[in-house]
Amino acid sequence: MCGINGILKFSQEKVDQNQLLKMRDSLEHRGPDDAGFFVQDNVGLGHRRLSIIDTSASGHQPFISENKRYILVFNGEIYNYKSFYSEIKAKGVTIKTGSDTEVLMLLFELYGMKFLNRLHGMFAFAIWDTVDKNLILARDRMGVKPLYYAFYKNAIYFASEQKALFTAGIPLEISENGLDEYFFNRFVAGENTLYNRVKKLLPGHYMVVEKNGYTTFKKWWDLKSEIENYSLIKNPKEWFEEIFFDSVKLRMVSDVPVGVLLSGGLDSCSILSSLYHQDFKNINTFNIGFGEEEHNESYLAKKITEEYHYNFSTTQLDNESLYQNLLESTYYQDEPIMHMNEPHLLSVSKMAKPKVKVLLSGEGADELMGGYVRYKALKNPSLLKVVSGLSLMKEFNKKPRYDKLLRYSKIDNVDELIIFNGSNVYPDDIKSFYGRKEMPLNIYRHEILEEAKTLYPNNPQRQALYFDQHTYMCSLLDRNDRCTMGSSIECREPFLDYRLIAGLGSLEDKWLFTGKKGKFILKTTMENKLPKEIIDFKKVGLSAPWYNYLTKYPAFKEELNDFAISPIFQMKFLENLDGKKLVSELRNGNTKLMPYIMPIFMLHIWYKNYFKKFV
């Protein structure tokens, strides 16, 4: 796990080494163990290293091929790199290091970009060809590892995080379409970002940039075709256990200690159970706890860790420590935080850092196996009209979850029900609260939805899963990467093994949606391996009581005063709002404002503590 960056100037002007190194060192948190760079005329590559596999100096990057033709900078891990040893040696090639970086380079030299489909791993990398004078940028199947780029002043700049681009001088300009999408949909999906010029390389894609700037994009892994062509799974439970356990085992490949982010829920406990049943020893688990009982799963995490004779650590955040972690996580995220648990994930990563360099996470299970309650509303969308008619019943809409369902039920077509399924506010809410009638363009979201509809016709639930795997889950992976790497820790997600992703997509609905909480195949596979109370426990997730934080913690009560008069209320989207009135209503107990206030509050935090650093 590392941070990578680079510059290619199409004018043949020499790259400014100082500019390249400033970019690189803005990513120091991603790689505190080593640093390197390569500059040759109009191209420069930078690398910050977090040493995980082959921690010796032989893993130093940029990595230069034996014939000096190719220069590689690589962020991520190739879990099956040793499986290529015999094949590479049979080609008469000598392997000189123990690093997966060298294997990546040798596979590229032998097979070109066709080797990508054979990799088990998460990665973002750049290769400069000194002969053909082109730059290749590539990203893993599901986008576990980030990669951003910007064309600016007749050059391309790329990096693992946006802040490196701004450090290089790319202007920080908020995209109006990006801001719309942030408020409507919580995050910007697809290749676009919150910023003008700054793009994401899409998951499962690579791009080739010629010396004159001509650029081509190639989709090297397509989930829809993988699902359509997946072999028939005759015994789903046996298949799932075999692949899931192998995925966990693969992600234990490391020359440094590995731990588990353990919430106490089914997903992370299943990972821990897999480690236990595969006889892994001396595992450390790390948990974030909450004082509020309805948010807390810590006691379950502690219990299962002790049953397996592993080592348990937990922490809690309050007041000033929560506030400071919020500021830090906003900086690492590069955009306003949207999942609202980023400070907690950053904090638990800090706690883990003295003991491990790698953490396993349960991310992805919900989007692959139907684990969110919100998917149930799509089983029979016509029933939502009945729910909508209950809006006059005061008792029904007192609870936040029911109030959210009532607001959601006012969406009047199935496509929008899917597109807004992961949102907290809906089109009617935007109109009534913000006075904003225009909908975001959502071009990428609609493209993915059309793919989902051809793959799963007349099945909104399955369409929503496929949709989330390309949108919502990407934002969760960004969150995981930034919060763990903010503490110089690598995060690995066993549920995102490509065999699981495609195979689960080919199964019948019953293996996903049966039961109250979904994830039926995971639950039935693990029911004889996990304590019953974990199998049956009500899903909590890493949720946080933000109303209490804002109205009771002194650090946040003071911040609310600044928020009330924040310059963000002069932005186009927010110009119809009165910050002082919002804060007054919130402090008077209007909890229904929380879905609306939180993204605005987080935008304020970002504007105050990030935006001003780069403009």
C-alpha cells in the first residue's frame, strides 16, 4: 500500500522536480516507510511506500525494468503474486526480489495489459514506456485503490489523492454538477468528482496517454459480462464457503502483522471466524464503541474475540477527540465526508497502528448480498404508494426510519427509487428544503441503471444491488482507503474477491433476500461457525449519534455558532437557506432536520479546514 503520483508534459517541457516531490510528499501518510522518484525530461513519477510485502530495500519504487525500458509506480497488493513464480521462471526470467511489484512488472513485460485478468488483488499503478513514450494508468476491478488525474496546461497530472493534484497547482474549483450530486445523492459517482478538471479513473479500467496527450480508455473487467458468463453454481453454500475462506486466506499474505476491523456484526465476525477456522494465530481485533446502547456492538466483538483466544482492543470518541478526528478525516477524504462515521474509522485505525500495518474489513457484504433494509422497499414498489398515504398519521412518522420511508415513498417511478435508494434526502425534500427544482444530471448513474435493467429485468432489488456496486460501494471504499491510510494502515476487503462478486451476482434472489436482514447465503454458511447472538443480532453498522454530538458536545456546540454564519450559505445551492434559523431549530429539538443539516455541516467543515488550504 502506497501513494503514487506523476506528471507528463505534452509540450516536452522538463518536469519540475520540486513540484513532483511536493505532490509526492503530500501523500506521506500513505507511505511513511520510503520515498522515491523518477524524472526524465517531460515525465516524472513519484512514490511513497508503506512496506507490506518484502519490506527490504529491494521493494523500493519507482521500479525499473531490467532492460530500463519501463518505469513502474504501484499502490496496492497482488495477493497471488507467488503463484506466477514458476511460470515466469519457465520463460527464462530470473526473479530477484520477494516483492509483488517485481512480479507485476514482469507480467506486464511478458503479456502486456492482458495479464490484469489473472490478478487477485487491489491496485492502482502507472507505467511509463521510455521507448514508445506513453503512460499507462490502471485500476483494480472494483476500485479498492484510488487513482485521480487532471489535464491542465498541456500536461496530465495523476495521484492517489486529490490533494496531491492541488499541491501541484491544479486549481481547486467546485463543480456545480458535482455539488448538486453531493446534496442529492451524497457523493459524486463515476469518473467525475466534486471538482472541475479532477477525474477518477473508473474501476476495472486502464488508460493510455500518448506523448502528444491523445488518450484512450479500456474497460478490462466488466461485471455484467462476468455475471452472465459465470458457471452454474450447483451448491451455493459449499461454493460460498470455499471461495470466501480462500479470499480471507489470500488477504493474509503479508510480511507484517494483520488485524481485523471488528464491529461485532455478521460481516466482520464472519471474517474473524474464517481466520479462526483456518487456524490463524495471534490475531488482533480493533473496535470502535459508543456510549449509546442502540449504536453499540462492542460487547459482541469482545465476546467473539475472547472465544477465539485473539486480542481485543476498543476505543470511543467524544467531544474534543471526535472533533479533531473529524477535521483530520475531512483532510484525508479531500471532500466533505458523507458517511458520517469517518472520524470513528480514523480513530480505530490510529489505535491499531502500533500493533498492525494491515486491517481486514467487512466492507462490500451488504451491497453484494442485499444487507440493507432499504432494499426491502424495492421488493414491491407499488406498495410504497400505500405507505405514502400514511403520511397524515403522526404516530407513524415520529420515528426517523419511518419518516425517511414516508419521504422515500413519494418518489413516483421505479428508476428514481433505485437511484435515490442510498440517499438520505429525496427530490421532493430538495425542492421543499433547498428550493432547488433542477435535478442533478446523474449521467453515470443512469448508465449503470440501464446495465442493471438488462441484467436483471423487472427486478428492482437486484438492479439496486448492481447499481450500488458501481456507486455507493465505491464511496465506501474511498472512505475505507482514506481513513485507514490516514493512519498509514492498509485496508483489505475479503468480500470483494472478484469470484465472490460475480458468483453472487449469478445466484437466485432467495440466496440474498430471504429473511429479515438479507445476506441469507452468508448467514446460513456461517450459522454453525458463529455464536447465535451474532447471527440473530439486529443490524447496527457503524452508525453514529450525530444529533447528540452537535447539541451536547462543547466542541460541536461552538462549531454550530460558526456554521450558522458560514460563507457556504452564499453558494448557489444554499442561497435560500438561513443558517441561524437552522441552528436555532436544531437546538430546539427538531431532529427531523438532521438529514438536511448534516451534509451542509460537513460541507462547512470541509470549506473551513480544507478548501482554504488550496485556494
